Amino acid sequence: MRLNINLATQPYEDAREFWSRWGLAVGLLAVLTIALLGWTTRNWMAAGRDRQNITQLQQLISGRDRERTQAQTFLERAANRSTRDQSQFLNGLIRRKSFSWTLVFEDLERVMPANLHVVSLRPEFSGQNEMFLDMKVAGDNRSAAVELVHRMEGSAHFQNAQLMEEHEASEGAVLASVVATYIPPDAKRSGN
């Protein structure tokens, strides 16, 4: 009489069959994990460099702000006020003198619809040395003024164009007010 006795505590498993089935998948997952860890490490190091650059730029900005505050304080002294006011007045005159009517009208000619014409044009300078043009235009209908605003938005020399007000003049003609920021061609070349 023959007895089959199994003395092993765990049943027999074929490891070769396991690795043949799952080995390729485990290997691909390992390669993917290593690639993701490398990519994450590289991005983390790049973010560290970006944080250092941001810190340096913030320090530079705060240094320039301190210099500006010191210069403003110096100019606010009673002894320096007259010089500051005279300097601002002369700089304003120079800005106004450097305004080129020819360039403005050439740029306006490029964007002006055929059935619209300029009635008045007034340049104004802001505190940040931006030039605003306040124009009164007249045309046959409202759509011409709207078309002018759309063309100005697409132009390299006009920004933030807005149709401020409009009203009908005699016999169906429309008088409109358009405001836009003007960027002269030389300002674009210098990178301002």
C-alpha cells in the first residue's frame, strides 16, 4: 500500500511560470518609475533655480524701490522743489515737442475707414509717459466709428482703443469720441 504524504508547509509553485507571465510588466513599470523619478528630480531642480532667480529679482526690485524712495525724498525737500518743478515742466515741454503729428496722421491714415474723418485730435501724456490720443471723428454712420476702434485694436501703434461717446449730427451724420494709447514707431524699436 502506497501513501502520498506531503511534508511541505507550503504548496509547490512554479516560479518560472510567474516570471514568464508578469516579468515583462514588472520590468516596464520599473523603467517607467525610474523615468518619472528622473523627470521629477529634474523639474524640482529647475524649480529651485527659478526660486533663486525670483529671490534675486525681488531683491533687485526692492533695492530699486529704496533708491527711488530716497530720490523722491531728496526731491521733496524745500530747497529742491523749485528745481524739481522746473525739471518736470521742461521734460513735459520736451515730450510735447517730440510729438510727431506727421507720424500720428500716417498711422491714423492706415486704420481710418474711408467714410470717416478726424475733426479734432488732442494728445495727452500720463504720469507713466504714455501718450493718449483723444479724437473726435465724424462719419456717415456709427459702424464706421466702431470699425475704426476695431482697426486700432489690430494696429501695432494703438492700444486700448475705446469709443467713448457718440451722437448724431445733422442729416444722419455721426460725431464720435475715440480714445486710444498711442505708441510711436521709435518707441517700439527701442523696446519701451
